[in-house]
Amino acid sequence: MTAIMQTGAPTAAKAVPVLKRRSPYPAWFFLPAAIIYGLLFLLPTLASLYFSLTRWTLFNSTFIGLDNFAQFMREPFLVKGLINTVIYAVITSGLKVVLGLALAVLLTSQIAARGYLRSVVFFPVLVSTVGVGITFTVLMHPTQGMINEGLALLGIDGPGWLVDPNLALFSVALVDVWKGVGLATVIYIAGIVAIPQDYYEAARIDGSTIWQSFLYVTLPLCRPATVTVIILSFIGGLRTFDLIWAMTRGGPGFASDTIASVIYKQYQAGFYGLSTAGNVVLFVLIAVLVIPLTMWLNRREGHE
Amino acid sequence: MTKTSRRTTLFGFTAALLAMTALSSAASAQSISMTYLIPSGADGVAVAEELVKSFEAANPDINIDIETRPGGSEGDNLVKTRLATQSMADIFRYNSGSLFQAINPQQFLVDLTNEPWQADVQASFKQVVTAPDGTVRGAPMGAAMGGGIYYNRAIYEELGLTVPKTWAEFMANNEKIKAAGKVAVIQTYGDTWTSQLFVLADFYNVSAADPDFASRYTANEAKFATEPAALRGFEKLQETFEAGLFNEDFGAAKYDDGLRMVAAGEGAHYPMLTFATTAIAASYPDMLDNVGFFAQPGDDAASNGLTVWMPDGIYIPQTTSNLDAAKKFVAFVASVEGCEAQTRAGGASGPYLINGCTLPDDVPPAVTDMLPYFAEGGQNGPALEFLSPIKGPALEQITVEVGSGIRTAADAAALYDEDVRKQAQQLALPGW
């Protein structure tokens, strides 16, 4: 061992100067980007760390140590909001993976009007989230909404999609999937198109069925696309706010509150220090959940 | 284009700009231009436009531009941000009472204590725009409001009901209305703020039973959960839900639906603040005579009285560069001509807080019903938010839960007490 390390050391030492070769561009080229990054990102982040430790009225602030974090953890609905956030992220990212992959397989096969269907699937991604939220709020109205009126024609008594506390979060999650599945589909289409046709031909010669080709060729080879879709939609789900706010405002009561909506409500109420503390909590939560997830997904990919 | 000629062009352009600026400032030397920030909403904008029009007619050298902002807590943040960044309009309209205290009036608003028109402003209003140092910083904008219950007079007539003086009578009326196959109580949780009325409008009954509640509440000595009188508001909401009196779509209906339903007789009762009279007059003018109003009844007929909301104030921020003109406008709003302009634009919705202002004879029934509470022998008292700076921000979600059967009244009151603690700490009140 020691011997190997000793013999290895000189090589590394020799390699360093090569890596550290002067860049052809002077260091001050970094300055514009560094200033923008520092002013618009680093400074506010550090300031928010400080303000999360204060009771802040915008006009003045009092240092109160970790009281905001204690208060935030005591928020009666924080625990519920945390659970809701995770449920929401899992549901939306799970459904986006399944539906996105299914749609992508369909839209890469030889079907009529393929280009048209691809744009139809992608179209909801382009629409404003708040607009989608308001539209679906109208569609999901318990008595006058088009969804329940349609169900009534079939003799089904539709539920109160957004006003039933047990259902509200799931209704919003479904709308999120409807709106976001187009993006997942596009990522999957790109992944599937990149798989060389040779593999499918080889599989066919070996006598594989369509289902087997999907299971043993398409699925493993579009893993990078799956990783991207999961990470993007999981982070999106964790910090989701706009759709929830447009559709239920966390209601009825607190039934569909997520961390982001809890934070926003603290901000709205003028508890600026408390809501900043909430943002720090959200930042930590996303980091704690997503960094291991990314590492795990990427490691599996590397091993194959 | 060479470098030199480009520079010359640039120079010429700058010179032209400078000349234009000089011209326009010369023009504004003759007339003063000011901005007036108000919350958006059709009726409020109409009133502001009428006020500005009448004021400009009398003061041709002053020109006022109306700016609008969102209402609710979004608007609160906007007002605080503009004050903190010294970019507030020359005059602005904002709530009085607890929200007024939260914008740091002492630091940001011009002291109006010694303006001559203050002599005609009623003391009950001055009290709610007084900064902690005892100076008055605003003038009343709009009429006093009551919190109570709108009722459909046609339904009352048809079923032979009388206006209830106690909660038991109210519930008995509700049962009869329900038995007749009609919606007895309208609730509109699509706009969550409308869910708070049963609790907030019960405050006259709270203070009738417990006169010191507000001060003990501010001092962290009295709680909603532990004072039976205060808990009643939450219980009343729970009772109406459990009796199955609500409209079918109460979870999704909005404020405007509520107004339509009570005006058109789709429902019998709608708990609301009387500013809604203006909105009903604007949207359903031909049904306005169908709508009556009464105070939220307590448990004792002898102490039946109205919970009163003070109107918004108008304020001048210290950053204004047109102080004299701004003061002139505020004086106009706080004058009899000001009241008349407001009535012209929005109709009368209640008594004004300026001495000498009168209401026209043909006010709608909902306003007529409200006046006895203000007359001799009538009983009224301010809502809690004018007696205490503390109002918990989550009340509307909590009352939605009670009104939807998700949470019991006792549990909700305890949760609200917890919510209130944050506000008290934010305001750095002693004893919290």
C-alpha cells in the first residue's frame, strides 16, 4: 500500500502543473458574473440567514436567536404541511414518470398525427400556472363545475374536489401532473430517440416481444431521462406553491397546506423573520432530500 | 458612423431630453401633481374618482392621480414596503385600528392632530388613528360599518318571521326557513375572509358580558378558549354548521355569490360587514330593497347591540413633497362636501364620522336598519380589532374549519389563541 502511494505521489505532483496551466483569459473576466452572483444570490442568502434569527418588521429588527425556528416548528400545521409536501412531491413525480414514459413510448411509435399529438401533450406546459389553477378551480366547482356536471350526466354524484379536506391535495396534485407531464414526456422522447435502433433489431432477432423490448431495452437505456424527470419533478413538487395558492390557498382550512404556502402565509401576515426562518428550513429540507436522491440515482447509473 | 459623430448624436439627444425635462417642470410649477393610493375594487375606485373630481373642481391648480393596489394582506405588504422604501404616494387610504398600528404611524405618517377640521371628526374615529404617542395621524374615509347579518326581507315576509333579538330566536327562524325548503344561512368559503363574521361580529356580545375582555386579551390575561363569552362566537358557527343550514356549495361559493344569494332570496341570512350594501347597490340595484340587516344576536335580548367597524383612514406619509396640497385634499375628504361626494358616488352605507354630515332620505333598508343602533337608546360597540392591536392572521382558515365541520369550536378557539401569540410577539407587546 505505502509503496503504491509513494510511487503514485510523484506522478500526481507532475500532473498538477498541467492542470494549473494559466487560463488564456485573465481572472477579472470572472468579475461581472461574480458581482451579479454575489449581489443577487450570495448577499440575500447570507442576509436571510441573519434575518431568520430576528423578529423583523421591515422597519426594524430585533435579534431573538433561534426563537423563530422554535416557533416555526411549533406551527400547528407545519407537521401537516411537511407531510403534505412530501405526499405531493411523491405523487406528482411518480405520476409524471409513469405517464410521461407511457406517452413518450406512444409518441415515438408510428402513429397518425404524431407531431400534432406531441404538441398537444406539451401545450399545458406553456400555459401560466395561475391561469391553469383558476381554470381548474372553476371546472372543479362542487355544484356548477363542468367536471361534476359531466359526472352527473352519467349518474355519478361527483365529490367536492377542492372543498373536501381529504381530497383537495390530491386534486391539486392531479392538475399539477396534467400541467407538467408534457415536460416529462419531452425529456423521455429525447431519451428514447437517442437509443440506437440496433438494440431493438438485435432483441427482435432474439425473439423478444414488444413488451420485452420495452422492459429490457427502452427502460434501462432511458435511465438518464428518468433521473432527470424524477429530480426535476421532485424538487418542483417540494417547493410547489403557485398552483396550490391559485387553487386552494392551502385550504379548506389547512388541509392542502405545503411548506411553501405556510411560509407565504407567515410573510403575508407580516412575520418577516418567521417566514425567512421557514425559507431556511425549506432550503435545508430540499437539500437533505434531494442531494442523497441525486447521488443514489446517479451512482446506480454509473454502475451499469 | 464614426465615434465622434456618435458622440455628437448622443450629446444632442441628451440636450433634447434636458430641454424637455425643463419644459415639463416649468409646466408643473403652475399646477401641483399628486398621487393617491387606494385599494382596488369597483366601489372604492368610484368613490375616489368622485372625491378627486369634486376636489379638482374646487382646486384647479392641483391634479391628483389615483393609483390602486390589491386589498387584503397582499395590500398590507405593499403599503409596508412602500413606506419602508420611502416610495409611498402623497396620500393613501388604509385601514384604521390594529392594521394602522402595524405600519408604524409615528415614524412614517404626518401628524394631523392640529388640523382645523379635526374639530368635526368624531372622537370614536380619532381613537383608531391615534399613534402610540397620542397624536392623530389620519382622517376618516368612508362611513362607519356594522358587522352583523343581512337578511332577505321577502323570505321573512313570506314565512312571517320577525327580526331576532336573541341567538335562540335566530336559530328558531333558521329552522323555519330550512323547513320551508330554503337555504337559511349563506356561507362563502371560496373567499375565506368571509368565514370570520360569526366570530368577529359577536364581539359586542363579548364585551357586553365581559367589558374588560379587550384589555385583558391584549395583556395576555384573557383567552378565547377559556372565556365562555368569547368562545360563543366559535360555538355559534359550529351550531349553524351542525344544524345543516348552509347552502350546498358553501365551500366554493364566493363573496359575490353570497351577495347575489341574499339579494335574490336564494338564501335567507348572510353574515357580513355592511360595506356590502354599496356592492349590492352596484351589482343588484333592483333587488336592494329586498335586503335588510340586523346585529348578530347574543344570548340576552336586553343587551342586543351592534359590533361596529370604523372606516379606513386617509393618511399622508412624511416623504410627500406636496404636503400643503395633500393636507388640502385630506381636509376636503373630512368635510361635509367630502361626505356628499362619497354618497354621490357609492350611495350611503352607514353614518359618517364627521359632524354635520347627513344621510339622504332615500337610503336602502339595510342602512335604515342599521341606524337605530347608532341613535339614542341604541347600543353599539367597536370590534375587537379597534380595541386591541392583536389579530391573529390564521383566523379565517380556522373559521373555515369550524364552518366545514373539520374542527370543533373549543379546539379552534385554543388554536386561535396560539395564532394570536405570534402577532403579539411581533408587535413586542408587554406580557407575551
